[in-house]
Amino acid sequence: MTGCWLLLCVSAFAQSNTPLLWRAERIKHAPPAETNPYFGWIIVPCESGQTNGASFKTTIDAIYRAEAAPIIKHVCLGAAHRTGALQDEVIRQLKNTVVIQKYPTRHDANGWMWLGGSETPNRVTQTMCQLVHSAILNTAVVREMDEALSEHGLRITKVSTEKLYIASEKGKFRWDAIAWLIIGKAEQSAAPAAAGASSVER
């Protein structure tokens, strides 16, 4: 993950509006594990009052018109998950899992239950993260992304988050994070949710 890419994600994360319109940026990647920097595309929500956004499919098609064999590895969710399907469908899937069951005994003074950011997360926290990631992959938004990407032999294969937490406001749960989706080849499989996760003990 490059500093430029993280800056884009954090900037989007700081916004409160949630349009499901997207834009693409071609930036230079120089991750530590790579010996040679390369240029690749990042897809981010069209936020901060910008009006040049488009549907996810239109954004993907525009990338392929601009470059014959583009490198597309990441979708930054920005604030797009804070309302709508990405928010509601994830919470609905978590209702009967350890994520919600453990909330009363694990949230902090602010009412937030942190699931990410710890250097040495315990087993139940790891399970909670897996459940949230699996739920995100199982939303209508990601399925629509997969449909658009499949035309190019790609799909969303993984979710990555920072500062992931669950909160409850007036009895209604919500999730939040700096989150991005990892794009890979269509034959790659996303990691399944942990079996029996709702029974994991604290």
C-alpha cells in the first residue's frame, strides 16, 4: 500500500456523504515487497461534492478504454459504506453472530467495539473481523462490482480494513472502518467465514 493510496482512502473516509458513484485514478505504486514501482488504478467513491462520478461498471469500462491491459487491484470504500446496502446488509448478516453477541461486554466508554488496529488481536477479535469481511463480500454492492469485473476476468477477492469497529446508537448497530476491497483474478476465492463463529468464547 503506497502513501498516496492511503491518503486517498483516508480523505474519502473523512467525508460523510455516501454516493455510490465512483471514479478511477492511476497512481504510482511502490510497496516495500516490490522491487520495481509500477502504475496501477485505484477506484474510489466520488465524494466531496464532485460531480464527475459514474457507476462502477462505467468506471471499469473507462479504465479499459484508457489502457489495454490495466493493473487494477484496489477499491477504496471511502464513506460509501456508511449508509445504504453496504451498511445495512452487513449488520443484518451479523445479527446472530459473535460480533453482536459480544458487543455488550466488549465495547469501550464511547460505545465502540474495536475489531481492528491491535497488533496482537485475540482469537475472538480475529473471528469478528473475518465475519465482517465475509459479510461485506456478500452484499449487493460487491456482487454488482463482481459482475462488472467478470467481463475482464477479475473479481473482488478480499476485504482489508483499518480502525474497524462496531457501535450501537439508540439500539441500532452500525459498522465503520477505513476499508478497501482487493481485486484479483476471477478464479481466486475469497476466504470463507470462520465456522461456528457465533459460539467462540471471549
